[in-house]
Amino acid sequence: MPVHDRSVRMRGFTLIELLVVLGIVALLLTLAVPRYFPSLDKAKETVLIDNLRNLRMTIDQYHGDTGRYPESLEQLVDKKYLRAMPIDPITDSDASWIIVPPPDDTPGRVYDVRSGAPGKDRSGTPFADW
């Protein structure tokens, strides 16, 4: 005869309990995911703005120190104005910067820098116009 001991129960979850937990997790994901990806885009745009501001300040500092604009962005690194070339966070590359030459006959080739990223930011402005 089998012995039925009520004090020894199987431990585990029922199918209903698992479905309820999965439903709660799915509900939380539907609330969190739509906020996550726009925050990533916002963070990349913020880093891009900061990198452009730092590059422009460094170019101006170089011009103030030498009386001419740098020949390339790499020259700013070689002359120790920058530790390393900043990365465009949209393209994940340090080679995608668009170089704007001086508008007049001032010596040098790098007057301004713009992002070489394709597309537009969250407000609809092309990245190349930054």
C-alpha cells in the first residue's frame, strides 16, 4: 500500500502562477522598452553636442596660440591639444567628422567641424548641420 504523507509536498510553481508572473513581466517591459530606446538616442545626441563643442573650443585655442588653423584634426592630437580624437557617437567612428575650411585666406584647413552622421536628430535637424 502506498503511503500518502501530507507533510511532504512537491515544491514548485503551477502553470497558472508562471503565466501570471510572465504576464507581469510582459506588462513591465511594455512600459520600460518604449522609454529605453529614445533615451539611448538622446544620450548619443548629448555626447555628439559635447564632442563638437570640445573640438570647436580646441580649434579656437589652437588658432589663438598659433595664429593659424590646424591642417588636420590629427594635428590637434599630435600637438597635445587633444588626448585622442573624439568619436562621433552616431557613427561610432573618429573618421567621420566633416572638416569646414576657413572662409577667408587664414592659414590652415580646419576652421570648423561637423558631424558626418547620416540622418536627423530627434527634432528633425540633420546631424550634418550641427
